[in-house]
Amino acid sequence: MVWDLRGALLKKGEFESARLAAFDFKLRVRAFRLLAAKVGEDPDEWARRTVHKTDSELLEMLATERPDLAAELPSELERCMVAARRQLIAEEGDPTPHRLL
């Protein structure tokens, strides 16, 4: 019986890439939900916007809607990213790739 190491590594790579991409997307959505809630915007609306806009575009939109907070938004987003990452790791576990062997 022959074990296909190359095939196993390719399958692992596809699985890990998909898993990490899903984690990154959840992280981004959750961070913008947290940010929206902190500045008094609708978290669900901002979560939907993450599908079609980049982070910089979303920050520009939020700065337009809340010009009084425009200077603080990038640093606040970073804090929200840290909080969102902590929450996701607590819920789903560490996203670090699993070893094959």
C-alpha cells in the first residue's frame, strides 16, 4: 500500500487555507461590528458592508458619518481587532495551522 504524501500535503494546504480565510473574515466582520457599536452605528449594517468594501473604504465611510471621531477610528479599529481575535479564539480555538504529523 502506498501513501500519497504530496496529495496529503495538498489537501492539508487547501483545508488550512480555507480555515484561515474563514477565520480572517469572521475576525474582520466582528471587529467592524464592535467598532460600529462603540461609535453608535448599527453593527448589523456595518457587518454587511464588510462584504463589499475594504477596511480603508469602511473607515472612510465611517469617518464621513462620524467626523467628530475620524482621527480616532484607525486606532479604535485596531483595538476592536484585538478584542475580536480574543473572542474568536475563545469560541473557536487558536487559528494556528495544525501539524500534519
